[in-house]
Amino acid sequence: MTAAAFPDALPDDATLTEAGLPAQRPRGRILLIACGALAREILALRAANGWDHMDLTCLPAKLHLYPDRIPDAVARVVEDNRDSFESIFVVYADCGTGGRLQARCAELGVEMVPGPHCYAFFDGNAAFAARADDEMTAFYLTDFLVRQFDAFVWRPMGFDRHPELIGMMFGNYEKLIYLAQTDDPALDARARDCAARLGLAYERRLTGYGDLATALARQA
Amino acid sequence: MAEQDDIILAELSDEELVQQMHDDLYDGLKDEIEEAVHILLDRGWQPYRILTEALVAGMTIVGYDFRDGILFVPEVLLAANAMKGGMFILKPLLAETGAPKQGKMVIGTVKGDIHDIGKNLVSMMLEGAGFEVVDIGINNPVENYLEALEREQPDILGMSALLTTTMPYMKVVIDTMVEKGLRDDYIVLVGGAPLNEEFGRAIGADAYCRDAAVAVEMAKDFVSRKHNQMAAG
């Protein structure tokens, strides 16, 4: 399977949210175990850089709604695949696991992406940390989360059934910042609409792939 | 809920009404909870009894089902909102009737963090369990905690954080308390989604509380131990 052909095989966002991307028959030397929310971005980087020796499998993006389940889920995929690849790289940041994913990866002898979560590494971990005080009241979306806003935010938070919960859950937020990986006016419009639905001010920041690109380049 | 419309709360026996309140709390029906509280007061129930047998007991069921993955955050928030409605009626009456006091807690979300859903739930459940709670809100630097401890002289300091990036600040607060020789004067409880017991131990907290129900149990347990120590000393 060529790098150019691989993205065509990518499931839709709803499938990446619910089921992820199953491991394919090994072709490369390196296996990337990623969050389903990062699949498109990883495959875009893979295609752009010709990293044909990297295979990708994704866990369901909805695991983010239960971060305590992420370390065990990642560990299972590592164990199932470690004999088939020269190396494995975990394309998750801490993602709300409170250091548990990092600890588990260390036990398994695999590396992962540095940083607290995907918002931070897309923005650049250092820049994100530097802005932490100024953006304390910001709620972030990425390309994937804009596309999957209803599945990740609106429905799980119960806003479709109980709009009165918006104030209870987002009352301390002031703005929504869309960290854009791609320059897409349609996503910009959708993100603006997400902000309006939450009653937040809107800002867009084009980040590209940020530290995800450098983290993958180091593995390549 | 069609069946709900057919139930006339005032026609239920005390026992049925309390059971109905548990169901209504579970369903987040604030208006029904407020009506039922008034009915029980009119029937001569003591405010503390209504609080414990109807509201806290009902909310405890909600807490268990949240812990077990049967209910999720939206349902818990709706239930909490309903309980808040009942407590708003009872609070002034509880003060008048001298309900038993378990202890006092200062609670706040740490610096850099604006998330307060968990903290608010803990505050409400602790109040329901008879604690006086002083909530110092969100984004608290260490100075805020120290000022509140000095001013309020609580038994317990509670700290909350939702973010991996902000939870280490709890250690800053505890280390500062150690430096100032204050650490052993207070029970320190910590909580928040990315935390765990190991983290709680590592930063020098007395306990990590995985949810509001556990926070209540921990608070009661540590306060009673503290009182026993004082009695023995």
C-alpha cells in the first residue's frame, strides 16, 4: 500500500471516533499507534514526507471521553504488535491520563509524543505553555474536533437535550480557539458556529501540524 | 416523563414521597424536588431529616451510578441542580434549627484552572453531609489558599484540578504549607479527573478523592480521626 493510496482507505470521522483504524497487515518497519482524532493529520504527514515505512493503527477517538482507559488500550495494541515491527511509536500526548500513559509507555519501552494533549502539540508545546495564563479561559478545537463537535462535545455533554447545561459547564470559558491544521474556510465557518452555540467569542489560529510533524520526523 | 405527570406529590405517604424524591433527583427534576421539600416541611419534618433522608440519600444513589458508569456528567449535573434547589430552601432553616456540624472545609480550584464542576459537586455533597464549606472559587494561587486557611481556620483544605498541566500546582500549595509549618494543622484532600492515589501520595496530600461521594467519606473519616487524636492527646 503506497503512502498516496493509504489516505483513500481512511474511514470517515464517525468511524475514527467510534472504532478507530484497525492494524493492517504489517508493511513498514515502524508502527504508529495513534488516537483516531489524529489519523488524517498523520497520514497527510506520511504522504508529504514519503514515510512509507510507517504503518498506522488508531484507537477510537472517543477514548478521550474516558482518559483512564487510554493507557490499557494503548498497551494492548503495543503488546499485540511488538513482534511485527522494529519499533513502535505512540502518537498520543498525556491526554488527561495524569502521567499514567507516559508511565505505561516507559514500562513497555516505547516512546510517545511529548505534551499535555493534541491542542498543545499542534500549537507547539512551548508556545502553548507560554500562553497558558492568557488563554486559561479558552476552549480549543482542532480540525477533527470541529468536524466531530456534535459527537465529542454537544451530545456527550447533553447540550442537545439540556441546553441549560451549557452555562453550568462552559460558564467560566470566554472564547473558543480553533487551532487549524489546514486552511479550510468551511471548517472555519463550522468552528465559528460551534463558538456561537456555546456562547463564546471566536478566534482562529492556523497551526499546521506543529510538534506532531517534528515528533514523527524524529521517529522516521 | 408521562408517568411523572400523573403523580401528585402531596398525596404520597412520607415514605413514598421520599422514594419519589430519590427518583426525581435521579431524573434531575428541580421543580418537583422543591415542591417535595415544602411538603415535608409542612408535614413537620425537621430540615436536617429532609436533607439527609431525601436529598443526600438520593444524591448518593446518583453518585454510585456515576461511579459505576451508569450515569454521566450531564445527568449528575442535572441531579445536582435539583438538589441545589432543595438545599436552597433548607439552608436557612438548617442554620435556625442547629443541625449537627461535622467540620469545616476550604475548597478551591488551583491556579491556572477554571474548571469547577467537580469542586462544586464536592462542596454541595459536603454541605449535605453537615460540613461548613467555604468555596474560594477557581484559579487560586497559593496566597489565596493560605489567606483562606488563616481566615477560616477549617479542618480540611480541598484542592481541585482538571488539567494535567495544572494539577502539579497542588504540590506548590502543600510545599508552601510545609515551609510555613502549617501542613499538619489541616487535612488536605485533593481531587480531579487526571489525578490518582499515587499522585495524591506523591504530593503529600492526606487523600485523593476520586468522586464527591468518596470526598464525603474521606472528610468524615479524617475529621473523626483528628478529633479522636485531640481527645487522646
